[in-house]
Amino acid sequence: MTTAAPRTLTRRTIATYAIGSLGTGGFAALPGLVLVYYLTDTLGIAALAAGILVTIAKVWDVLIDPVIGARSDRSLAHRGTRRPVMLLGAILLPILFVLTFAVPAGIGPVASGIWVFLAFVAAATAFSMFQVPYIALPAELTSGYDQRTKLLATRVVVLTIAILLFGAGAPEIRDAFADERLGYLVMALSAAALIGVSLIISSFVAPTGTVASAPTVSIAATYRAGVAALKRSQPFRALLLTFLLQGLATGVMLAGAQYVATWVLGAGVAILFVSLIGPALIFAPVWAAISRRIGKERAFVWASALYGVAALLIVLQLWWPGAWIYAPVALAGAGYAGMQALPMSMLPDVISHDSRRHKIASAGTFGGVWTAGETTGMALGATVLTIVLATSGYVESVANQLVAQPDSAIAGIIISFSIVPAVIIGVSLLTFARYPLRRHDIEHADSDSVRANLADN
């Protein structure tokens, strides 16, 4: 068998790939931060109903991701590139994102909820059209163990900048307007412009290659391919379940940040968000350096443990509320950087490991299942938060209406921001203990591939 020589990453390739995370990070962060709050405190939708709306929208996303992954693989075979699918998603997403926050004034909570649901489902579908092939690209851009870490660490730096920019800046734009609905609309327009530009630029990093014939695959066959990938790759199962659980933990905290800022700290969300994401920006390259010394897997465990301990410390806000919360939030941010960069740099290792063992090119299928798992975790994060809010007696409101929250609701907000994510992180470390791949598994396999290539030539 002839194996292509490993591609060497250039600075341009790294930069073009990473810039896509401005858009993906913005879309992941902003709805996660403000959408549930928009539903409960601007549109007057009950917390549990808001959680159900967001969850159902995300369930659709989970269902469509494997299909998009298979179509991305087919595009690669028929056209030699994944670019067309990515470009279509990049163009549609900004339009649909704005519509999500463009609910007309004067309609009731039920109609408002339906509007947000339909627009958000469409936006999430467009996002998946870019995100799924985007996740698959690192396995095709380079085959090096450390080069993938470098590529994904750079991506996470940009991702962190995006989360910081959107998470801290967008609510400031919203709050600059006395009319909450207008504020959300201007916020969405500003965010959509940056999301669209970054995704379109990054679409052109998708490599082009040889066009081959590929059979048409039914939707049922697409799901079977995803299930087959899960069955045959134990490393993928362990890594995916771990990432799903950690997405759940971070999703709870992200969705709860606005509530903590408003009802616990009595301040804007920007400072809390900067406290979380600022350290992540600093520590993304630190975790990459640590992983080169001790391996991605051990570094990932360290990062996750740091995040979990920091989250657990926040529960002390129940008895000693105050601004000291920013310190453990910053520690969680430092751990969050490693929790993002290291699993995403392990995913290409898993894909290439599967490809070598089974002689199947299915990066898009893996990317689709991975994105579905990540989406599930983030969606359930919002669901868990709204269940806690509803159970603790949180009072919803419409735009510009003043309400008082009971002590039980304040306690629920703190618990959802501390104990809940800490426990989930602990469980994720148990699932990650079953991840088997190490540096020597990847590097020895790459050496064998090079020797086979030389022998064939």
C-alpha cells in the first residue's frame, strides 16, 4: 500500500484553520451564555420550558451531525474537498443567527418560544455544516502527533479569544440599549458579521485532492456508519464520552454565568466571563508545552482536575458570598484551556489510528459523531441548569420587568455553578481512564507508514 508523505504545517495553514474558531467559538459561547436568559428574562418563558426548547433544538442538531459528516466524506470523494459544505454553512449561519434574536415585539411567550426554536434549529443546522467537516480537517492537514497539538493549541487560543470577545463584549452591546429586544438584535447583528467572515475565510483551508467515485449513501446507512465507528474504535468511545461529559459540565457553567452575575454578584456578566476565559487564553499554550513533556493524556487529566476542584470551591458562595468568586473561576478557566485543546488534538490521533487499522477513510463520520456528542453535552448543560432553576423556584420575567428571586433560587444558581459541574468532571475522569492511545502508538504507526511508503517506491 502506498502512503502519502505527511503534510508539513505552514503558518498560513495554521492561521487559516484557527481563524474559523472565531466563528465557531462565538456561536458556541453566545447562545450558551444568553439564550436561556433571553427566553426567561426577556420573553417571559418559564425556566423549564426554556430548557426544553433549547434541548429539543440541540437534539435535532445531534441527529443531523452524523448525516452532515457522511455528506462531508462524500464531498471529499466526489469533489476532492470538504469546502462546499463548509462554505454553505458559513453563509447561512449569520442570517439564521440574527433571526434567533429578532423575535417581534407584541407576541406572547408561546409564539416567541416557537420563533426562537425554529430559528435556532435552522442556525444550528448551518453551524453543523461548517463545524463537522472543520473538526475532521486536522487528521487531513497533518499526521504528526505534536503537530496536531500545535494546530489545535493555536485553534484553542483563537477559540478562547472568540469566547472572551463574544462572551464579554456581546452582553455589553446588549446592555447599552434601554430596549432589551433592540439590544439583543444589535448584539446578534454585530456577532453575525464576525462569525460569517471568519467561517468563510477558514473554509478555504480545506485541502483539495483527487476526485474519486463514491456510492450514494442513504441516511440509514449514515447512522449505521456512525454506530460502526463507535463499535470498532474503543479509543473513540472513551474520548467521546469524556468530552461529552465535560461539555455538560462547561455547558452548565456557561449557561449559569449570566444568572450568577445578575443574582449572586449583582454585576454585569463581563467581569465574570473575563475571569473565566482570560486565564484560558494564557494557559492554552502552557498545556500544549506540558503535553509535549508528559503526553496529552496526563496533561488532560491535570487540566480536568484543576477545573473540577476550582468549580467545587465556588460552593462556598452559599455561606460567604463575595467577589472572591473570581479567583476559583480563574482557576477553572486555566483548566478549561487544557480540557478544550487536548481532547481535540487526540481526536485526529483516534481517526488516523482507526484508518490505519481498518483501511477506512471516515474522518467526516468521526467528526459528525464527535460534534453530535459535543452538542449533546452542551445542550444537556442548559437542560440541567433549567431543571435546577425550576426546582429551586426561579421566577421568570419579561423585558424591563423587575422581580425578586427567593433564597432557594439563589442557592440553586450557586449549586449549578459549582457542585454540579465538579461532580460531572469527576465522572469524566473515570471514563477517560479507558482511553488507551499514547505517543508511542501514534509515532510508531507513523514510522511504519513511512517505511511502507519507501518500500512501495
